[in-house]
Amino acid sequence: MLDTVKDYYGQQLTGTHDLKTSACCDPLDVPAWLKPLLARIHPEVLARYYGCGLVCPPLLEGCRVLDLGCGSGRDVYALAQLVGPTGQVVGVDMCAPQLAVARRHQAFHAEAFGFDNVRLLDGYIEQLDALDLEPASFDVVVSNCVVNLSADKEAVVRGVHRLLRPGGEFHFSDVYADRRVPAALRADPVLYGECLSGALYWNDFLTLARQCGFADPRLLSDRPLGVTDAELAARLGNLRFHSATYRLFKVDGLESDCEDYGQAVVYRGTIAHHADRFVLDKHHDIEAGRVFAVCGNTWRMLRDTRLAPHFDFIGSFDRHFGIFPGCGGGIPFTPAQGMANTEACC
């Protein structure tokens, strides 16, 4: 499938207008704080953007960030501004025409930003160990609608875990299916290139993440994907897809379930652009100045990462009260209007 993906993104697509579905196109409103950053990015780079979410987590200044499947570089050059002159952004992509666009405008962005902190590598996200990248050297790894295109997703996630520093974060957007995609559809070049038939069944992804060392994947946001092309929709049958952004923390001591130790946190309101509240994930919207009860895993995600200076921590792990209230199973995504759903794990 690698040759199929290279051809689709290098030759078949000339811009976002060529896409046949909404999977590889992010319709979400751009946050006000991000708009000035995107305005400084070259128009050709923006025109070749095929992401499905927002992969700009907070608190990146001075961080070393890796972008898997960076394409023409939109996210790379947005992240370069966020990490600043003391940070670095490394982009990896296997598609030569896409990478050529990013490289062609590297000097343009260096002049616009006043610094050049970008490194662009030709390579495969399944073979990160073959690149000149030191283990445990990145604070954050991002990816935008690319992991679904990989034929070896386990190799990708294991490679990310290897490259992240302790306390680091894999923050990425991708496409997930509500059931396992049949083999015949996975071989369809258009559906694969449109980020649909290569998508993982959401529960298989959670299992894979845990097997690769990310014990408690956190869903940050999601949206149902529509397929308006009648022919493609007919091929997909009853399959349904969601675009979702996950946060996977490389933190020691995370448990398989949300356990209750009677702990709580207080958000100080000190993260830029998040003065009133901080959203860790879909089920942890933490209002500034208010005591917020958390499970042991959430405690560690806040205390043992770059987020720690912005929180006060109450309690310890000395006493255990069982499973944290409200945890459960079922599909974690919000359904399209008119479809039923169940509560997700906290």
C-alpha cells in the first residue's frame, strides 16, 4: 500500500479540492490564537494540507517535536512558531512531491519567523529507527491523519514510544472505524487514499496503544465523517467512521483502569490561551481555581508531564477506594445525530 499512498498524495491529489470525502480535511473552527500563525505560512503549503484535526497541544515553547507524515509542512511550520527559537520541529514523510513543497519554502518561513528550527527528513513512519533520531529525545510527537495510511501501525506506535522522553506525549488526529474494515475494502486504492479503508477499528487501536506502552489512551475530541460520494458510500456499506484526536502519555505507573485514590487537582489558569479552563481530554474539562477530583492515572498525566507547573495536587496514593466512579465501556465517540451511543471511559 505504500506505493498506492505515494501515488495518491504525490500525483493524484493537487490540493484539498481533489479529495472525495471529508476524512482528510479538517472542518473544525481554527482557534483564534492559531489564526495569526497560519497566516504566516506560505499559500502553497496551506493548499496541500490533508489533515483531519488540530495537533497543536499547549505548552510547546522550547520543546522538541516530531511530526509523522508531515506532508507539505503546514503543521510543521505552525509548530515551529509554537516551540520558538529554543525548540525544534522534525518532520518525516515518504512522499517526495509533498516533502519538496515543504523544503521549497523552508527559507521563506525562516525569514518570516526570524529563526530556522525545522528539520525535514525523507523516511517512513514505520521505520523511525532507521532515521537519525535519538531514542527518548522528543517531548511531543504529533501526526495528522497519517497513521491510518500505514500498513504497519504497531511499528509506528512502538517507534513513537521509543522516541518520546519520559513524560512525553503522542498527540495526534486520525480516522477510526466503528468495526473492523473488510480485507476487500482495505485493498481499494481510493478508499485507502481517502483515509477510510486503512482506518483501525477504534477498540483495536486502544488495544494496540496499550500493547505498545501507552496504558491509558485519552480521547480529546472526535467528529463523525460523512461520505457524500454515492459510489464510495455504497462500497462502504454499513461502515461508519470518526475523525478523533487522542493523547497518549509516556508516563510510568499508569494503570489499565481508572483507579480512585481520593485525589484531586486545582488548575491555576496559567496556560496561555486557556485562562478559564484546561481540557485534558473529552471527560476532563478542568475549570480554573476549582478542586477537581481525578483518578490516579489523570493525576500522573498532570503531575509527571510538562503540565505539572500549572496545577496544585491534593492527596497521594496511600489509600485506594476502588474503581473511579463513572468509568465504563462502549464506543467513545459522539455519534452522528440520530444514532445511539453509550458512555465512554473517563
